[in-house]
Amino acid sequence: MKIRKYLIVLFLLGIVLPAAAQKKPLDMEAYKLWRRVEGQHMSDDGKWITYRFVYIDSDEHEKDTPVTYLHHNESGKTYELENVRQTNFFNNGKCLKYVVSPSPQDTSGLVKDSVFLLTLKNMKKQLWDRPYDCNESSDSPVMTYSYPIGKNEKGNDIKRLVIWNFETGDSTVMDSLDYHILLDNNKTIIYTKERNGYKSLYAGPVKGKQRLIYGDPDARLISFSLDRRDLNGVFTVASDTSYLKDPDLLYAFNLKDGKYKQIMDVKEIELPGDYKVRGGIHTPFNNGKYIFVEGSPKVPAPRRPKVEPDKSFELELWKWDDELSQSRQRHGRGYRRNVPKYVYHIDTKKCVLVSPPEMDNMFNPTCDEYNYVIIADESPYRGLTDWRDGNAMDLYLVSLETGERKLIFSDFRQRPVWSPNGKYALFYYGEKKTWYKLDPTTGELTDISTAIGYPVYDEDHDKPVPAGSYGIAGWLAGGNEVVLYDRYDMWVVDLTGKNPTYSLTDGWGRKNNVSLRLLKTDYDSKWIDTKQNILLRTVNTETLDQGVYALTPARKIRKLMEGPYAFNFNQMTRDGKYCMFIRQNYQEFRDIWWSKTDFARPVKITDTNPQQKDYHWGSVKLVEWTNFEGKRNRGLLYLPDGYDPSKRYPVIVNFYETHTGDIHVNPVPALSSAMINVVTYVSNGYVVFMPDVHFTVGAPGESSYNAVVSGSQMLIDRGIADKDRIGIQGHSWSGYQVAYLVTRTNMFRCANPGAAVSNMVSAYTGIREGSGMPRMFMYEETQSRMGKTLWDDPEMYIKNSPIFYADKIQTPLLIFHCDKDEAVPYSEGLNLFLAMRRLQKPAWLLNYKGDKHFLYNKAAEKDWTIRLQQFFDYYLKDAPMPRWMKEGINIDERGIDQKYD
């Protein structure tokens, strides 16, 4: 009661409460406040995290002092490192190296970067005061650096290598090393050193005497390489000075005993035709039996004399059967080396042809021991890529023993996947929606996925090109068992055929409408250890909540963390104990979180944008309805703060294809480069609706109508939308859909089609200037979803082209299209505008001259952001019509009077 009286007194006295207590709508000034997190990295022991904040609108903060934060995860203490942008943990996370750059306020150019080494246990820092770089080790306190100590007879620097223990201060000095590799936590070294005009190869303990492996003034060492796993290596030798640039001898050695032997002499190898073996480093495999080598011409092609072209005119000649069209040639597409590849048999000193010159791609197993490879011939299909999506190829199995070549698939579009042990190759065949296994020893192909009993292909795929697979999760120990994904679960397939296929997740995902996927931060890892808990990323396909679950060795599924969030897992410690991740949803910015991998008590590390609480932000919810095809349809509905179900709101329908998967994405207030900034419009009192669109091949326009218009009608029927105040906006592919929809309905009070195809007939043979690709592939196989050529069904192309039905448009259009658009020809937007002008229907065309598919000029972004909102505010909120809409801007007024008022 006292509070109420107090407020009444304030009102009578004309005293206004502080504005800080009131939330504000987002505007361009607010955009300058928003930041993102960069430079996040966790130490190897999981105890520390570094990060920094960067303003998204960097132009407004270019003179701000950059700060990197060093956060101790267990204590919660945070240290500020000013003017630091580069950091790197080393010594198993016990130490930090960081670089202090000159302050943005220092414009003298005299201050240089300073390097500090920080011991995290006691926060003791040491200035690296030497004028040369130091190289730290992630798992050791040993650091290395080098510096010149003189010149050799050739005038090149003689360098001194220092191997320094940061913790103890001990150091070892070695002079005149050309190239070195440190091993065994920097306790062992292998290096080349030049003396008396030739190189020698040495190896041994850093602290101790290194032994000579090879050095010969008459047969000179050129270079070496080493496999750190088994300590086997190779080095090249030039038998005389004529081979110094292309060494002819190859030796293998073992670091443990220092012994070496010659394994190849290119002078002894005869190749058919006009080829010789290219010298250099080659790595033996298959227990040292084989080496892959390339052929090079015996007589190099003479260099073409440089001729100045006739510049009095320039002719571009397009030829109907060129492998690459002229526009693609302009963009440097289709470069090929055209060299044959062989396998050299070390014991017999014979070369077996593996891949002829016209075949560029060879797919090898990743293990050391294998006898077969797969090669790909793209040449029959290169000329088809103007109207096909990507490259197809004929795949051949090749025996490394005999060179025998066997055709596996023709016109195939997926890459083969070898098992880690090299015994099997897997192929996903999109046309048959099936995984196949190839046994290279028999050449037999076997269907391995039908036994799963559920689709292994993308069930939501709606393009003409065949659906892709859900993919491979990994491999069980030994490599004979592969784990495949279906929509929900993981399935183990025994490639030997001895054991039946079974669900590793025991069908739990499908039973609970949850998609289960491996949580991997190391994407190179192939193995799945079923004897330990396996972490799984999850998405509930109904609620769209995400989480982390554990799959136990007993194949039980246990929840660790789940909620209405999207998770991004950045880093996990090598021991698997700690994890750093990003969590976000519509209300919560994408901040850094840290946790043990039981996820029992995750800790939020950053608070990137605390100012968000000062602005109207709104909320998002998942909505569902039945579309005009009688199918379930879903979408996202963004509601302003204080949404009142008893009121009807102005609505902007904004969409592309599907959006519900982004329900937990945090929006960033920012200038518009094409589409509306959703959170800004919600903050300013609009409802924004983003319906999912699933397409029927051959009817993209009508598919959009069935989803978008039915969803908009749902908003009217449920009392959400004011039927007289619904606008629609889309860009590129959804710009086309907007242009089509306004020919089919008068539901929308105003519309903004951006970079829209208005005529599928002309756009079909247009060029994507950014890549040089003709656009035909988009219609026949991908996004535009026609599935046929123009001549197969011209009526279908006309039916889906808004330009032919422009006379039916009753909706005012704000057309956005720039004349240097690299994806959709500018003529498409211009033609739509000219049609509206000829038909004397209200339309405006905004061409930011010289800009592209999206705006890259910040001044243009500001202008577009203003005009786009003014357009919608005029039609949907009864705001005054700005002068640019009423009067236009003639050529003499450009840049002088923007007419925003």
C-alpha cells in the first residue's frame, strides 16, 4: 500500500523513475554493444581457459584495449591480460605463453610485441627478452629457439639451436643444424647438419652424444622424413651432382638401431612411354614392400614463349562440347596434374601402374598394410557438371600386386570409405539408398544396411538428387565392425558376416524420439570403445531439446545433461575428464561453459552480453498445424515481451527452408545484410513467424504456398495475427518463394522479395558469377527442385515462374537486388520490378550499386536496415510513409538526400 502511495506522489509531482528500470527496444545504437567470444582454449589438464570478447561492430571499438581473460575453472578466479591476442598453453597445461601487442593508443610504430611465459601454479611470469621466437611443447617444459651465429661459405646463416627446459633452466646448445625433429618428450633428437660442404644425418639423446646415421661427400644426403609412431624413416641421396634437385636414391632406416638400406634407385626403373620416376621422399608401406611413385615426363614440355595478346579486341569463344564452359575456366576450375601413379615393388624393383594420367583421385586405406586401392575416373562426367551437382566418377579396384583393374561402380557420386584395417571398402549408393561392402580379395559387393530394417538415408531429403546417408559413427576394435547411423540409433555391422547386425543403442533412440550421435571433439578419431562409457550428443526430435547421454558397456542409455538449449562442444582433455562447450538458446547468449564429463555441475565461465537484460527481447516457441496438403507442419513463432493472447499483432513471415532446428539459436542484434534481423523486429513489437517448408520436386512454388500460407492462416485462426497486417520477407531461394506467393494470394499486406528468381526459364541458363557455374544444376538436381530440364517440361518451369503471373500481384513489393549479385542474376529482380511498373502496381527496387548477393558495405547495410523497417512499419504499423517511398530518389539526389523522413 505504501509503495502504491509513493508512486502516486511521484506521478503528481511529475517525477519520472529512472529509465534504467525500463527496457528499451533494440536499435542501431544497441548493435554497437554486442560482443562475441573468441580465442577460447582449454589447457591440457582442464584447469584453465583463455578467452576474449570482441565487439561484433568492431568499427565502433577499434581503439579499445584488447583483453584476454585467463580463467581458473576450479576457483573461479579470472586474470586480465591487456593488449594480448595470442595465447598458448604448454607443458601439459602448467604454463602459458602469451604475446603482448602495442596498445591501440600507441601509434608511434616503435613499440614491439613482447612475449611472456607464465607459470600458472604461482602466476610467476618471465619476459622472453631475446630477439627471436621460441617454440613451446604442449606436453613438456622443454622449449626450443634458434638464432644466427655467422655465415657459411655460401653466404647463408649458420644457426644455433637451443633446447631449453623452462622449469629447470637447463639448456643444450647445438650448432649448424639444417632440420631437426625432437622426440620422446624432447629427450631425443634427429637432425641433419652440413659440414665440409655436405649434409649428414645424426640421431641420439639431446643430452649425450648423437651417432652418425649417414653422411657421404660423394653421394650427398638431401632430405629425410620420420614416422614418429614406429621410428622408421627414409632419406634421399643424390648419387652425383646432377641429381641434387631431384635425388635418385632412397634409403630406409630405423631410429632404434640406426641401420639403413637402399630401397630405390630411380635410374634402375624403366617406365613405359615417355615417363620416368620422379625422385624425392617416398614412404614405404605394407611392411616395407611397396612405395607409391609418380611418373614425370622424361623430356619436360618446352615453355611457351611469352606472347603479348592482341588487346584491340577480346573474343570469348564458347564451344558446345568443351569440358569446362568459359565462365568456369575464368574461375580457374578443373586444374588437373595428369601424371600416372605407380606402386614400386622394392623386392623385384618393378613398377606397377596403379592410376593412369587421366585419373586424379586415388583412395587408399589409412593403415600400413594393404594390397588394394580404389581409383576414380572423372573424365566421362566432367563436361556434365554445368547441370549436375558435383563430380561423378567411375570407381575401379586396383591390385597393387598385379595392377589388375576392376570396375566397381559407374557414374558414382560418393567417396569410398576404407575400414581402418584395409580389409573392406564401404560405399553409400544414393540411388539405392543402401550401404555396400566390397571385399577386395574377391571383388564381391554386399548390401550391409538393409538388415538394419530402418532407413539409413536422410528421410527429410526433398531434392531431386538422391538422398545422402546418415553416415558412419566409427569402428569397433580391429576394424572389422562398422557402426552406422540411422535417424535415431547406432548399428553395428560385422563386415566378416559372422555375426548378425544389432543396434548398439538397443533401439533406445527410436523408442524415445531422440537422435543419438557420438560426442566427438577429435573428428579424426575412428574408434569406438564399447568397454567404456560412450558420450552421445542428443536431439529430441519432438521438443528439439538437446543434451548429452552416456551409453554404458551394458548398452544402457543414461542421461547426463539435457534441456532447451543448443550445445557446441569445443574441446575435451586428452584423458576425457573435462570438457569446454558453448550453450545457447533464444534467451541465452552463446557463452562458454566448463564441466567434468559427468556433466553433473557444469559451470558458466563467461557473461558476454549482460546488457541484453536492458532490452525487449521476446521469446520463441514451436508451433504446429496441418498444412494444405493435410500434412503435419511446424514452425517457429517469435513473440514480443508482454505478449497478450487477447490482442492481434502485426506479423512478418520470414523463412527459407526449415527453421525449427534453430529454435535454440541465440540471435545477435545486427544490421541487415539481406534478411530482417528477427530479434530487432520482435523487440519492436512484431510477431515473426518462420514456417518450415518441405518441397515436392517439380512444384517448389506450390510447396511453399501449402506451408507458408497455411501457417499464416493458422496465426489468423488462433487470434495471433491481425489479418490486415501480415508482411512477408525472404531472400535468395526464399526471395523466389515470396515472389511466387504474392502471385497466388493477397493475404500479405506487403512483401520484400530479395535477390529473387522471377523467371525460372531465364534463370535456368543463367550464370552464378561468383563461381562461374551455370545455374542448370540447381534446377535439375538441387535447391530449385525442378528435377527435369527446361525442355522436358517447359510448362512446369513457366508455372513456377512469378514473372508470368505478375498481373495477379496485388501486394506492394520492396524488391532488393544488387547489380553485382554473384549468385542470382540482377536481371531477375529488375525484370520483376519492370513487370510491376508496366502493370502500374506499387513496387520499389533497391539496387546498392556494386554490391553482391548480400551487402558487404556497412554504410549500405545501415541504409537497407532503415528502409526495410520503414517499409514494414508503414504498411503494418501505420507509420508515416517516408519520402523515399513517396517521392523516390532521382539520379541527381543520390547520396545528397536519403529521404528517410
